[in-house]
Amino acid sequence: MNPENLPAMIDLLIHPEWIIPIEPRGVTLSGHALAVNDGVIVDLLPFDEASKRYSPKEKISLPGQVILPGLINLHTHAALSLLRGYADDSPLNTWLTQHIWPAEARHASPDFVHTGTLLACAEMLAGGITTFSDMYFFPAAAAKAIDQSGMRAALGLVVMDQPTNYATDADDYLAKGLALRDAQKDHPRLSFCLAPHAPYTVTDKTFEKIATLSAQLDIPVHTHLHETRHEIEEAIKQHGVRPLQRLDNLGLLGPQLIAVHAVHLNAADMDRLSHTGCHVALCPSSNLKLGSGLPPIAELQRHNIRCGLGTDSAASNNRLDLFQEMRLAALLAKGMSEDAASFPAHHALQAATLNAACALGLDHRIGSLVPGKAADLCAVSLNDWQLQPCFDPASHLVYAASRENVTHTWVAGILQMHQGKPKNIELPLLIKQTRIWQSRINS
């Protein structure tokens, strides 16, 4: 209460059927409300008490719906939404070398990245995703699209030792990426990662530079790692050690590292990830579709390795859908371990929110519904007749609901998507631009 004992003015009060705050894990609240002011969560309390304590400018009642933190896509290549379905049913090496890389050589440009990223943002917002970690060329063009969409993103400053349309060598990639970071360092919804593409495209010398920069700038390192057996076999031939051990020898392993995929791990690999505090970005749909293998999710959990969830690109998935990834990760963990209790619903929800925020160094701002954090939220309706009855909302979110059940997506307290329509993206124009790119790619 304020000194006059009057209700405090706030921007927004949301009263859903249920709230899943993620912290503490395993909690589902009913009869509660979420108070938001200036883009920040100011309170989470019983609704009757909230009605007395706050006078909101806007009050939203959501019967039959659940509020949870906005989902966080820990790994994607957003611009590759323009290559959705372009080279399906090919193994990773063929997919990359014979299809994706040649298409990128012909078409990757700032305009390609802007349109593709905007298309990805629209899809992700519609599915309750408020933040994503990107890895692609021309990140300045991606930043422009992200700014327009109203989303939050961790932009990966991609680094390779091969020339592309974007940069000529590793030093050029780093110089361009760091210049963007300097220019956008005060943007309220952008953060940055160093993003060496993979051990097979980056030299020891470049990895050592990245390790030094990560420590100096205190930013994460986001890289593909142990995605296929072929990758590991070739690494042993070339370097004499598995890729993970090579990165450890070069000083890359630690809480700043996000190991994307981590499909093919032996006991020593998992011990190394656990002891150094690395994070893993699981992308099970992409791994299955490219025939890369099955990530050892239950084993990662037993080693206390914190795992987030990513979609990878729409070119290899073909959906940017974290509801799909949550369900698939939970089912794979159970099936591979033959333990139905493995990776339960609340763990899957945490992987899609708080774990990903921790990996990106953003858990002080997003990932759970805690007063003081940004009001990045999504609302999911469990009213559909196909979702009846609902005994456990958390279980329903992972095993029964889909992204089509998302009704609202807020970023920093601003409603950026309602009923499938993004606020700041003109869908008819976006579809027109996407079809222009489709014609160019097909020509």
C-alpha cells in the first residue's frame, strides 16, 4: 500500500486459471494474479489480495488458461526460415555441403537475413517464444528484424575460418561481430554470444582468440558440438582427440559454453561437461530429421548437466516450435532410459525457460516469474475440448497442448502477439517478401 493506504497504480494485472512460475520448480498456482509495471513483474500473489493492493490500467482475466514465462529457443538460425523444406530427407553432411551451403553462397545477404529473421520471429511469437539465441551471418540485419518484432534475442556473432558472403576470414568475422555488439550494447532486448560455427570449421588459433574474448567480455560461447559420429571420427583423425576434449585443451569449456546438440557423448565427455559447468542446447527434432542420432537426455540429467531446448533452423526441423521440442525431449528421455520418471513435465518446462536463460547469462532478467524480472510471458489456453479433462496443467503443456493453444505473448510487459497475430509484423507483406525469395531460390 502507498502512504495514503490506496491501491498502487500499475500497468497490468493478469488473472489466469493457473500460473507456473518455474521458480520454485514443480509449483502450479491457482487463484493467483501477476502484477506488471514498466515492463517488470512487481508481484505474484493471490487474486483477492491483488485486487486490494493494485489498481491496474489494464486487467486481463484468462479463465481456463495458464501463464508461464516466455519460452526461450536456445539454438536456431532464424534467417534459414527462407529455406524451410528446401533440402529435406538428406543426412547432415549432404544437406550442408550439397544444398544449404551452396544456397547460402548464392543468396545470403542482409535482405535475405532480414526477411528470414522476421519470418522466424512471427512464427516464434505465435508459439509463445519471447527470446531466441541466433547463429547466422549478417547479424546487423537480424538485429533490425528483431527490433521490429519486439522480441528479445541473444545474437550469435558467427565465426568461421572459411570465407562467405559475410566475411573473408576469422578476424573479419570477429571484427564485424564485435562492432555490432559495440553499436547495440545498450539495446534493452539484445544480448550477444560468440558463435564459432563448429570444431570442423574453426581452427585452434581462432578458438583460442574466442576463449580470450569470452573471458574479457564475459559473454557466452555458442557452438555446434558432437552432432554426428562422422564429426567425431574426422576430429580424431585430424586432431587426435574428440572435439570436446580439443575444446577443453583450448580453454573453451566452462559455464560460458553452450554445446549445441551434444548427441554423441561417452562417459568421459559427460564427466567433462559436468565438471566444467557447461550448458547443452538440445535440438531433438533436428537431430532426428537429419539422422544425426538421439541425444542422451536422461544421462545428461544424471550428470547434472543443465540442458535447454532449441529448434535449430526451420531448414532442418521444419518448425520453430518449443512445444514440440519439450514433448519430444521428454519422450526420448523416457524411452531411451526405460524410465518413465525421467525428464518429467516440470523439468521440460524449465529446460524451455530458466535453463536456457541461465545458459545465455540472462537468468537475472528472464526465465521465471519472479518479481524484479522482465514480464516476458505467454498464455496458453487449455479450454479446447481436445484438451479435456485437465488434471495437471504442467503435464498438459508438455504432453497435450501445442503452440496453436498459445493466445498471448508479452515481451517486457508489451503484448507482442495475440491469437496468432504479431503486433509489429505485417503478415501479408511478409508473405509477399517470402514468396519473392522462394522464386529467387528456385530459379
